[in-house]
Amino acid sequence: MKTFMNALKKFKGRKAILMTITALLISALFFIIFSKENVMPAFYTDQSIKTRVMSMDGYVRSIPLIIGDSLEIATYDALDSIYVEYSRRGIFPTQTEFETNLTNCITCGRMGSCVGAMSGAVCVLMNSTDLLSIEARLVNLSSQHLNINTTFSLYDLDVIQNYPYDVDVYAEIGYTVSDNSFGIKWTKRENITRIVSIIGLKDPLVGINTAQGYEKVIFRSAICEFNDTCWDYNRTKAFYNEQKFTYAINGTSFLSRYWNSTSPSRCCGIESFMNVTDYRNVSFLDHYYFSGEYSCPQKTILSYSTISTYFKLDSETAGRYGISDNGTLLCRS
């Protein structure tokens, strides 16, 4: 079984997920039927009932693993889908709209309601990787290959951030597995958690602000990682050139960038330098660049032509990155 679950993670490039789940279900049947497990309750004396209970038990045990890995894939695709929806229009959702859209994309692949006649824009990159689609596939496969009835209920779903480069997705799932012919039934309610990496997703702050005119993919920089005291001119220049992200308590979290928040996040703040042609005297630190608050004359701005022709920073950021003495004063607040 481990082999199949590892395969599910390995091939979560979307196209192979349904095939892998099919293989997992079939493997559960054969693995359990041909296992050497002989310890059974005394009242299961009939071999056919024993075999049936064992096969169903193997299937029931696999459900949290399948749903958990599907939840991870659905969350990643949902974040990507919401980025596409809003960046192509250049309009930010409110925090409430974003959280509703994300929950619905993960659940049913639509940004509107997941109840009854589902409505709202299709989450364009889901490709049937939402939970309802995966659960429907499980229901069909378990019926076709294992002759088992399965029903699911979603009681709660939440996505939060506790670390700069990933998000945590929590779901409370209920499911009932039954075989009416033998009168066997399992009813369970599980809390399932997965950590979802944001590496490879596009930065919503930049992409939505520019309506996809300028896009940046989230990659993690190894320069001065989690070490604010190691920055100097050479490291800062290398960080600018690689165009990756670093953790910073002054930075904004990945999730909050979807609704254009400029609030710093001590746990999860990330930031990067803008690489743009801009003659304005404005700080090129990404979340400051779009805030409208870090330009002359509100802030002291320094230019760094030796790093890049147009590159500028506010004096506070220049101090954090250890390059206050390397800049040319453009204006003083």
C-alpha cells in the first residue's frame, strides 16, 4: 500500500491522480484478500464474511490517505486557479471573498456555491481535482471494483499559514462504508491535515497588481535564509539578481498577498525585490512598491545603479539589507 500512496504524491502533476487512485483501490482488494492475517473476532467464522470484512477494512483504512493527498493537490490547484482568475482582471478580492473562493475551489471546483446547483466561475486549473470530484470517483470505483457503498460529508475546511513557504489545510470529513448484502457498515469522522508547499505558485501581489504584466514565481532564496544579520552589498546584489523570496518579519504572508494586504507577518512574511524599469523615486521592495507609501517625499529614497540601473530602496530597507552606505541619496523625507 505504501508504494501506491508514494506514487500518488509523486504523480500529483494532476494527470495521473485518478489512475493512481484506481490502482490503489484495486490493490487494497487484492492485498487484503491474499494477506496472511488470521486474527478475527470469534463471531466471524464464515470464510466469506471474514474475507469480506478484511477487504472492506483495508479500503476503509486507505480513505484518509487518499483524501489527505487529494486535499493537498486540491489546495495547490485552488490557489493557482484563484491567482489566474484575479490576475487576468487586475482586481483583488476582499479577504472574505478570497477565503470563500478558496474553500469552494477546494471543495467543488467552483468559486460560487457548492450547495445544490453549483454556481460561480469555474476554478480554471482544478481539472477534476476538487474534493467532490475525487470523492465521486472513489464512490464509483469502490462500487465497481469492491462492490462497496461509500458516502462522504464535509463538515469543515480551513486553510491557514504558519510558515513562510507553505500553508496548512484542515478538513473534517465524515464517511460511511457499507455492504448491504452482509450487513457490514463503518461510519467514521476524521480530521485530516496536510501541509501544502507554495513553491512554484505565482506571487499574487505582483501578478494581480500588474494584471499579469509582470509575474513572479515563488522560489525560496538560500541567501541569508532566516538570518537578518548576514546581509551586505554582495549578498543583496545576488539576492536582487536571482529574483527569489526571503523570509522577513516586515514582509507580508503569501495568503495575505491575495487580498493586497500590506500588514507584516512575523511568522510568514516574505519579500523580494522588483526588477522593473521605473524612473520614479520609489522603494523596489515588492510589498512597499505597491503600497504607495514608500516614495518621495514620504520616505528617504536611495538609488543603487551598481546593482541595477533603476533599482532604489527606502533607507529603512537599505539598512536591513546592509547597504545604507552604498546608495546615492535621491530625496530625504
